[in-house]
Amino acid sequence: MRVIMPRFSHRLALKIVLPFAALTLAIGAVGTLTATGELNARSQEGFDSQLVHDGFVTQSMVVAGDNERRAILRLLANGPGLSQNWDKTATLTAWLERALTIHPNVIVEAVDTSGHEIVGVVGRGSLADTVTQNHDLSSWPGVSNMLSGGVDSLDVVASAPRPAVFAGQPVHNAAGILLGAVLVGDYLDDRTATIKASVHDDITYYDVNGQVLSTSLSLPPAQWSSLALDSSTRSSVTPTSVVELSRTAGGPGTEILSPWTVRTANLGFVGTTASSAGLLADTNQLRIILVTLFLAGVLFTLAIGIWLARRITRPVHRLVEATRLVSAGDLEHQAPVTTKDEIGELTDSFNQMTRSLRDKSASLRVTMTQLQDTYLMTIEALAAAVEARDPYTHGHTQRVEEYAVIMAEALGCDEAEVNAIRRASVLHDIGKIGIEDTILRKQGRLEPEEELRMQRHPVIGVDMLKGIDFLDPVLALIRNHHERWDGNGYPDQLREDEIPMGARILAVADALDAMTSDRPYRAARTFEYAKNEILKGSATHFDPEVVTAFIKSQRAIEELLREAAEEELVDHPEADDLGGWRLHVAGR
């Protein structure tokens, strides 16, 4: 059946809809421009801050590389072995190859007093080094000056056959006679690749004239000239002042330039380039989304305005007054029906709604409580799924809950505190959903980096549950249940009374179950073993008051353990093995 809409011809509707639509258009346009501008400014600020940070990291890695090169040079040159073997090519080669044991990719050159190569070792790993001879290095900047006694060391960039940076030092025999010099260096393209892998930005080395020596940008060498630095830019870069440049080669980006100096030698410049393509794409996408939402909002507003305008009549103020009374909480009020037109129908509908609200207001509170319980059950099911990932922790949360409640009651906690502890017991390990199976189910002790990853699970759990209002009282318990009484726990290193009482109780309950349950790397301990370890941890790992409550509750806890014990006997390790605590007592 087709519904025929009445013609829209009333002037009052136009007076309401058109100004409202114009105002919506104006607000939407201004809001869109303001929001996109503000978000773009914040994104650009974050981009610039990250680029400056990456520039400092790059500079520190450049300095570290230069220091490492000079350290290798000192190791080779400051011993008698180099000068003693200077005229023995095979032995000299073996001596120079010592550098490869420190850095497999270095280049080591030994030259005579005229600057001609005696032997050179180019590292490509310990099993694939290359030995060269008879190259003329006298044309390298500063080499002849060093061999003539002008300087006692140098730092130089050699451009052939591949750009490399070297540190050099003269070599004298025991009588002080100059034998030649030794130079240690590394290729710049290896450096750029190493630094890029760390900071994830592109790295470019420039010589003192601003010409590109090496870059990780996706540009062929024929296009490197487009990156050259002019004299104004070069003069603006100082040890206390960096320069930002906009780059388009290889895609839009921003480059931050810093000086490349080794001791007093100025070797050129180092550039760190971050791509801004993602920033521009995100800004454009955000602008499109906001414009789309804005247009949809305008169309929706117009439709609602027209619909409401058709129903504006004289008795509307009576309905408005009734609405105010009902909104104030008077659900017994009924608006008088004075017409039989659309307004009358709306008034009748309003009265029916009021009666329905009155009848359902009580049941709504019950429904909200049920909804909250359902939501909690869903989260608890998720926690159970996390526990099911590791068969060795089956029933862990239930046991922790039982132990924790017993101790909480012994401490005189009220009903609200006990309920919070119950929920926290169920959810305390939910953050392990973000821990890889390779760590969670590892058959043995965790490596330090794996342990640090595992220590993130309280924070992950809190992040998952944040924003659920009725779980707010348990978030601190979940986050801090691995804190220690002496402040060496994690993740916040809280100490003593800074740790919530519920978290202190959970810490003891969690450690107790960890020690009395089977694990893939050891069998369950006895209750006596666990009790002794908890007593040892009093005032260091655990709150002494909670430990006292644990001892008072010993009979009830042992009864729970007896009920859950398996029939077969299990051998227990020695009492001084703390493996059962694993991360439960791990600190800084």
C-alpha cells in the first residue's frame, strides 16, 4: 500500500526549516574546517617531534659508529704486533684481520710512507673477507699530510670505489721511525642501512660540499644531484642548530640535517628523512569522512525539521508543558487531548508513552542489572578462554578466587571489597590474551625479553577493561597484583600501602596457586613448601598483614587443596627452588 505524503506548503514550516538548515550548514562547514585544521596541526606537531627525535637518534648512532671505528684503530695500532710484522705481508694481513672479529664489515688499510697500499682487508663476514694490495691511497685527503708528520691522526671520507669513512694513524717502529699508516673504515651504504633499520627513516650522508655520498632513499644514483645542499643550507647547519627541508624525491617527506663531525674534522652532513605521505593521506581521509558525515547530518536534519514542522499547531505548548513535567519525574501526569488532528494523536501517543515509562521504569533497573551481569559473564568467559590456552593453568582463576576470598574475610574486608576481589581474581590474568603462545606455553624458564613481555599482561588487561564503569573498582587490583611490598614489582613499582589491599591479597593467592599447581617446567609444590616461601617473602614480596591472614586461614586453604588434589603422588623439587614463583615474585 503506497502512502501519499501531504503537500508541503505551509509558510511556518519554511520559516522553521530553512533558517535551521542554513544554520546547520554554517556550523557544519566551520566545524569541519576547524576540526580538520586542528587535527592536522596536531598530527604535524607529532610528526615533527618524532622527526627531531629520530634525528637525535641518527646523530648518536653516527657518533657511535665513528667512535667504534677509532676504537678498532687504537686496538690495531697501539700494540707492538703491527710494527713488528710490517714487512711480513702474510702476518700483517692476519694481524689486520683481527679487526674483523670486532666488526665483520670494516675496511682496514696498511700503507707505506708514500701512501701506497701494502695490504688491505675488506670485511664481508668472518669467512668471506677480501685482501687487496698495491692501491695508491696517497690522493686521499690528508693522507700525505699525516705521512709527512703534519698530523698524528686523521678522519677522511674516500669516495672510490664506494663511499667510505676512514680513521687513520701513523705507525712507527720501536726506534720511532715512521713505517707508514693504518686506516680503519666502513662503507657508508652499510651505515645508512643499519641506521634506517633502527629509526625506520631514510638516512643520507653528504660531503662538505653538500653532494650525496650515500642514501637509503629509493633513488638511483643519477638522481642524487636533486638532493644536493646549497651553500645557504650548509651554512645554516651548526652543532647547535639543525635545518628542516621539504623533500619530494622518492615521495613527499621532511628531512632534518645535522653536522657530521669527528673530533675537529668536518666530514659533511647527515640527513634524516621521514615520509609525510601517510600524514597527508590520513588528513585527506579524515577530511572526506568529516565532510561525508556533515552532509549526511544536514540531510537528516532537514528531514527531521520538515517532519516536525508539519505538526506544529496551536496546542503544542500544552504538550511541551506536559513533556517538562514528565521529564521532571512526574510519570503520573497526562497531557489533555484537545484536538483530533495530528497533534491530538501525538498527545495521545505521548500519554501512552508516559504510562509505559511508568510501568517499565522499575523493570528497567532490573534489566540494567541483568545486562551488567551478562556483560561480566562475557568478560569472564573471555578470561576462561585465556586460561584454556594453557592446560597447566586450568582452574587457576577459580582457585585464586577461593584463596583470596578466604584471606579477605580473615582481614575483615566488607562485602563490596570482597566482591571486587572476586571479580579481580577472575579477570586478573585476562591480559594474557595479548601474550604470544610461544611465551605463554613455553616449556621452561622465560628469557629476559620474554619475561618483560609477560610482565605487560596486567597493563594489557586494564587497557581491555577500561571504560566499563562497573569494573572501575577492580582495575587497580588487576594492574597491581604483581607489585611487591618492597617496591620491586611491576608494572608501577608501588610499595607498601601504595598498593591496593585487594592487589596485596591477590599477590599472595596468585603465588600460592602458582607454587601448588603443576607447570610445564616443574611439578606442583606442597602446601608446606608454599607456606614457607610466602613466609620468606613477608615484608619483601608480600604485605606482612596479608601473610598473617594467610597463616590464620591455613586450615581452610588446606581443605580446599585436599579437595582438589589428584590421587597420584607427585614428586616435589627441593624447597630452595624458586622456579614456582616465576613472574609472581620477579622484580626489577
